[in-house]
Amino acid sequence: MLSQYWGKGPFAFISPYLERISIFVTNRIRTAPTYLNEICRFLGRPIADFLNVTLPHYVPALVGARNQDALNEVAQHLGKNVFSIVIPHAPAILTHILMLESESETEKSLEFMSNLLADLSSQAIGMNRWLEIHRIEVITELVIAMADEDEPKSKLVSLYLTFATPGPNNTYFSGERRDDAVG
């Protein structure tokens, strides 16, 4: 086994790639469940442990990809509901969505998240409110991403300026562009 050759345990061996692996595996959790089974067998861990440890990595990607089936399947494996999986990761999800390659993908994913929250929540909270609640965390994530050499700088700088400017002039998520209320 490669991990033994390099003198590392399975988890330490794949840890630099854990984010990519978790996103790959959970995106295909319904269509190719053997990927999840095999990675857990390799790690010697139960499925729920792997999903819990990697939750911050794949939840933003699943919401950004609008993969409702995978979210439902993960929730089932963890014995939780989708709302309890999504809400703690809202800042990372919003940042991930805002950093998607095209504006149309961003729009579709924001609409998906808005609909997801409306379906799962008993309260009607608009997307503007979610962004307002998590403004600092989103700005922080965008600033960190601006230091990443792989991210396209122009979109990040634009997003940073949009969120760093509070008040009525901040119209990126105005009611004209999308329905302000969830539900």
C-alpha cells in the first residue's frame, strides 16, 4: 500500500487532497455510492465519520452545484436534516457561490440556496438578510481568496468592494435582481 511505503497512515496520506476527494465523492453519492464506500474502507472509518469530518469542504460545493439529491443523502447518512447541515456553513456557502465562475451560475446557486432555505425553514428570511447577517465572514473569505494565486482577482476585488460598502448603495442583491423574501 502506498501509504505504508511513505510511512504515513491512510488519513495523513490523503489529507492534502481531502477537500477535493470529499467534494468528488459527495457529488456522486447518489450516482456512484461505491466511491464513498471505498474511501471510507481505505481510511478505516465509518461513512458518518468521513462525512462529519469533511462537512465544511463539501457542503458549499454541493449547494453551489445545486445538488439537492446529494444533500439529502448526506443528511440521511448523518441522521440530520439538510437545514442543520447547511445553516452552520452559510458564510462558506455564500462565499463559494459568489466566487463561482459565471454570474449566471452565481444567480442560479443563490436562487437554489434561497429556495432551499425557504423549503427547510419555518421563517421567511430574504437572501439580502442572509448576506447582511454573514457580511463580515463573507468579506473575510473573499479577502483570503484574494491572496490565493489561483483565483481570478477582478471578480474577487469587485465582490469585496460590493460587500465592504454597507448601506443603500450596496445593490448587488437588490429586490430588482431577485425575490428578496425566502418563502
